[in-house]
Amino acid sequence: MRRTTLLGGLATAALLAAAGSLPTTASAAPVSGDAFTRAVAQLKAHSGSALVADGQTFTLKNVSTDADGTEHVRLNRYQDGLPVLGGDTVVHLGKGNTWKGASQSLAAAPTRGAKARVSAAAADRAALATSTAATRRVDGSQLVYDADATGTALAYEVVVGGAYADGTPSELHVLVDATTGTVRDSWEGVQRDGTGNTFHSGSVAVGTTLSGGTYQLNDGARGGHKTYDLNGGTSGTGTLVTNASNVFGDGTLANRQTTAADAAYGAAETWDYYKSTFGRNGIRNDGVAAYSRVHYSTNYVNAFWSDSCFCMTYGDGDASQGWTPLTSLDVAGHEMSHGVTSNTAGLRYSGESGGLNEATSDIFGTLVEFYAANSNDPGDYLIGEELRTNGVPLRYMDKPSKDGSSADCWSRRVGSLDVHYSSGVANHFFYLLAVGSGSSSYGNSPTCNGSTVTGIGNAKAGAIWYRALTTYMTSRTDYAGARTATLSAAADLYGAGSVEYNTVAAAWSAVSVN
Ligand SMILES: [Zn+2]
């Protein structure tokens, strides 16, 4: 029988254990239930309290709320008075505290652990022995349950303090199995983002890894994305970008790590955009990062994505022709999105499907730029506006024909254009869907049929395109098929006949796709 109580004012699980309120048998993780739901609702209102259910104890970590009022209540878990690492849970509540499910990484609750045979002092020594930082000290240890895919074990979590050789502080957490004395896991508690002094985006944080006393442009928090310097070469991976300090580039092109910082930053923002917006875990949605290569060839005025190497490559541009390196944020988002397309719809890179492939990259490159909210490169519906010293962009989404070559409206000849020009029809569609027709701070967008379109915003327009790309489009989708796919996506997300659905239809008609 489920037993759910709310205990007020208890700060620690140790106090709960001392109070003798915990049953001795382990039990399953929380599931749907009115009593548990009510208790979670009470816990939100008394954040210093603890909730006890089926012998497990939960405390409130935080609450996030969606626009529609759905709440995501994040809980820490304890058993037998000990923290359960990996047992954290998110309870999803609808309006009026109604149960909408729970998310948790722990398959089963921990069993009451075996008796520890290793003393805390021995665990501390084991942890220190694995430490690699320049200076180390044991700051403390605590008995915990460590839960992972293989089960649950009693372990000492030992915090080893110190500093790296360059002065960066360290709080290394080492989990030592309490029964066997082996190290189960370790992680650095101090976030060691490096600094990237980029050319296009100012001074930004970049993910780095300290290895053998040297910092690598290797972003462990985002699938291990690495940035390489090809040093003018056109094949292989060149040299992994490393530095003695955790600072890459100086904002000028005299320092060859400056563009490497741009590439690393663009990859990180793109990774974060897809993950936080769509829950997509990397280009293939498998948690594995691509890699980036900079300084490709000589005076190379382009950037490209390759499925075969699963990598992005950037040229330095040609200063004598007014080009800077092609490592701007929207270009990074554009290139990585080609990888997303390859791993979803697989739009063939010719004819109308090729134009849709290019437009998908322009759309998500633009949305990455908005997502980054970097004042050095603010969000806009221009593609590559940072690349030329005269500020002229490569492409315009409000009225694509402003580049002199792209199509604003669909016609039978669109499929015979270069894919970077046939993309204009879909870029124009997306601008109308997100922003609307006519004049705005972002541009001035005409319609091909004289209609007026009121935009639904980037978030909804992006969600519709992403769902269409990942759910309905296939390798040979053409413009007529894109209309059908986005209408299906809008119906899924917002309902057939909704404002969003009707705006998708109106925006396609406004670019002559009926
Ligand atoms: Zn492209």
C-alpha cells in the first residue's frame, strides 16, 4: 500500500533516518497516483520539506513552468537516509496539479545496500590516487547510493579539491565503491569552460578539456566536439587546437586560434539550440558530436558539411576580395543542419528537394543565430551578413531575389536553378510564416499573390519546419510535398484549422505553392 506523507521542516535525509520513518524494504519508483501528486503539490508550496513515499524520500530541487502552465517539478531522491545519485526524478503536472507523468533515469529503486567494507579514509586515499591535478586535498566524503544502468551500489562520494597548473580551481568528485574499493566514476565539479576570443562573435565561452597539462578545444559537454586546424590543407584532420592557457584566440586574424574559437562556439550554440528546442541530442540524435576543421586550403571562400567525415569545414575567405573567414554563427548552424537533414528527411541535393535542403539549413542557421542572442551578431533573416567587409549578405529571406539570383515565388523552372537559389521559395515562405508580409524591423516581404500574411513567430514556425523535416519529408519531397508536410506538422502541433495551420497554408500560397 502506498504511504505518502509530507514532513515539514526537515532539511536533511539523515534527520529522517534518525526519526525512524523509513521502511526497510526497497520499492518501485513513484508512479501515477493521486496521493503522490497531492504530496508533490504540497512540496512545491513548502520547499524546505521532504516527501516520503514507499520508503523513499524526495526533496524539491526546482520547478520550471511552460507557457501553457504545465509544471516540471524536479526532485532529489534519498533512500535509507542516503542520497541516491542518478535517482533524481521530474514530475510533470498539468493545470490544477494533475498528473502528466514522470521522467527518471533510474529504472528501479536501490535495494538496501551491502555492508561497506572499505572505510571512508581508505576511500579518500583511493580517490586521491586517481587525481591528476597539480595540487589536491580531500575536502570530505559521504556515503551514497550510486544508481546507473547496471544497478545500484553503496559508494563513498569523495570530493577532492585543488587547482590545475594554470590556477583553475578543481572540485573532483570521485565515487569509490564501498564494498570493493574500486573507483566507479569521477567528474569535475568546477565548470571549465574556456574563453574563445572569436572574430565574428566577440568573447564567448567555449567547451575545453584539460589533458596532460594542455587545454584542448574539445567540448566534453557536447558530445566531445573537437576543432582542428587544417593549416591550409584540404584533407585529414590537421592538428587538434590546443593551448597552454584556457583562452583561445585574441579576436584578430593574426592569431590562428581566433577562427577556431568561432567554429567551436558555432558548433556549441547549434548543439544547444537543437537540444533545448527539440530535445535533439546532436546531429544524429545519438549524443555524438561532429567535428570542425578551420583554415581549409588558401583563400577558400566557402564552408561545407560532409556526411562521409561527419564534419564541418571552414575556409578563411579572401581578404583581397573583401571576405573574412566563413565561421559566422549562421554559417555554423547552416552547416550542422545539413547533417540533421541527412539524418532525417535526407532531402536529395538537386532539384526542388535540393532547394528545400538548402532552405532547411538557412532556416535553422537563422534560428541558431536568434537562439545565441549574441550582441556581436544579433538575430536576423540574412544569411552570412558577417562574412563580407562591406556587410552585404549572401542571401535574404524576406525577399530572396534581392541577391540577384534567388527565386521569391515558385514556378516550373525553380527546380532547374542552383539549390542555393531554388531555396529562395522556402526561405521566403519561412519568413512570411514567422514574421509576416510587409515591412518590419527585419525586412520588407512581398507576397506573390497580393495577400497579407500575419506571422506566428520563430518558435512556432521553427517547430513546424522541424516536425515536417523529421516526420514527413523524404528524400524526394518537392515544394508541393513540403506544403503537405508542414500542414501535417502544424495539424499535429496546433490542430487542423488552427491559426498556425491556416498561416502555413496562407504562407505557401503567398509564394505560389498551392
Ligand atoms: Zn548549404
